Amino acid sequence: MLSGMIDLPWWGVVLVALGLTHVTIAAVTIFLHRCQAHRALDLHPVISHFFRFWLWLTTGIQTKQWASIHRKHHARCETEEDPHSPQTRGIKEVLWRGAELYRAESQNKETMDKYGSGTPDDWLERNLYVKHSSLGITLMFMINLVLFGPIGISIWAVQMLWIPVTAAGIINGAGHYWGYRNFAADDASTNLLPWGILIGGEELHNNHHAYATSARLSSKWYEFDIGWMYIRMMELSGLARVKKLAPQIRFDWAKTRCDLDTLQAVITHRFDVMGKYGLLIKRACKQEIAKLRQLSQQEGREPLTIERLRHWLHLDAARLPVHDRQALAATLRHSAQLETLYRLKQELAAIWARSSVSQEQLLKALEDWCHQAEASGIEALQEFSRRLRSYRMS
């Protein structure tokens, strides 16, 4: 009886703990995140309720609270109102106190009322999952103890820590601080790894912020989203229906001028456009950095690093601290190439920020931008202009 109903070797305990926590991760990414928060897919009632029940047992999470907080995160990303941005709260705060930040925001009635619409509100939700949210994790404790004996307490502890550490800490913290970016989204989101397995695909966080309502989080051919694999399996079995996917990026290399289809494609894929432009700036920085570092030292300014220069060039000057803004202006005076790249970056970003002008005016602005790029004499910029003209929707 001390070993419980199931006597496991040490490696069996590890596998059971990993298996149980993986089901919880799948419930969070498929049900809470993609289905409830973003409405990217519909789930069969049986699957939907299984995930609700499992989350009640293993986390005590309430669907409305989780969806509301996540929707607010997207709506107020990287601002003081973002419930868990490491850019405003500090990386250590989000990594180590992510669960506490979640609990604090869950008590914000305004957040629940504004962002919580459309989540489950049936009898079970009101009278069991919400009213007795801690009962499930207590029940899970007893089940583990009966099945596995005292070691079941350790399995239960891993289950209880898994979501606060991986979701509240790693994704909300590291996913907005470290990693690589496929898309120049209007926030600091990053992809932690190209293989989304341990956290169900949530590792591909920059892809998600670029196309938040997509049911698939992978974007590049080498990226893998295990959550999407499960969704496809359920879809083929009639247990899920995908509603939204990120639009595919397509090109027509025979096009020589911009048209309305080009404009629509460029606006739709603006994060991809700016991401590719960022790579162009990165190459230019490497070419110019030695010369600019020497000049900054001669003028008595701080030694210039490629990381610092890239940070300046990726942001709008208005968002930079005064000291950095002045240093950027001094740097651009000594590099005509970087000055042109930066100025055209600002003009390109301004095209889809003009919400009050007609399509014809936006198209003219895009065509004018391409003409400027091609007349710049910068070969990389001329190639980028040709690529920009080739974007198409279908």
C-alpha cells in the first residue's frame, strides 16, 4: 500500500509526470489559448469539456480569467497596462513572480468585464469550476496518492508547478525577452525555439504575436508546433474545426509595379516585410560599425556596439530616450547609407499606419517608396524594393 495501486520504477515516475503535465500543456495551448482566447478553432463539446475538467484538476484555472488576461496582454502589449510584460516590469519579476502577476490581474473586475466575453458560462462553470476552483487540485492530490503512493505527491507537485513556471514565467517572460524573431511585430515577442514540443508550440511566441488568431503557430519549414499536430489529428477525426490560419506569403516575381493587390499583401504581411527590412539593416550595421565606432571615440561618445546601433535603428526615434536619440542623430550624420535605410524604414512603417487615407493614396505612397529605394544607389535596398513589388495575396 505504501507504493500505491501502481508501483513504478524511477523512470516510470518521470514518464508519468511528463505525460500528465503534457496533457495540461495541450489543454492550455489548444483550449485556453487558441480556442477560447483567440477563437482560432472550435472544439467538439466532448473535447472542450475534457480540457475544462482536466484544467480544473491540475491547475484550478478559470477559463474566463485566463482568456481575459491573455486578451488584455495582446491589446496592451509592452505597456504599463500589460499584465505581464518583462519590458515594463523587468525580466526577473515576470520569470519568478509570473503566477502572482496572473492572480493579481484575475482580481481586476474591469479586465474580466472588458475582455472575458464568449467564455463558458454554463451550470458546471458557475457551480463547480469557478465556485470550487481549488477542489479539483485537492482531488488530483488524492488520486495521485492512491495511485502512486507517497511518490504521487512529488508528481502532483510537478503538475502544480508546471503551468506557473512554463506559461506564467517562461512564455510571458523569456518569450518577450530572449530568442529569435521571424516577424517585426509591434512588441518584443520572440520565438524561444523552432521546435514547439515541451510547451505545446507556445515556444513560437513571435509567430503568434504576428498572427494572433492563427490556430497554427509554426511559420517556417523548419519549425514544428506539436499543438498544431494535435489539432490536425482532432480535425481529421471530426473533433475540431479550424477557423483561422495565418495567410501564406506569396510572390509574383514577374510584377514590375505595385497595384492594389500588392498593397493589400504588404499591409497583411507587414510584420514579415519589416522583419526582412530588419535583416537588411543588420547587414548594413555590420558593414558600417567599424567606421562608426572609430568616429564615436574621436568625438568622445560611448563606444558604439552593433547591438546598440541595431536597437536604435529598429525603433522609432520618438520612442528612444533623449540621450540615445541624440547619439542616433550623430551616428546617422556620418553614414549616408544608414541614414537612408532608417529614413525609408520610418516612411515604410508609416504607410500602414495611415488609417484615414484612401487605398489610392496608400498605393501612391508605396510606389513612391519603391522609387526612392531604387534611386538610392544602395544595391540591397534596390533588391528589397523589387521583392516588395512582388508580394501578392493569391
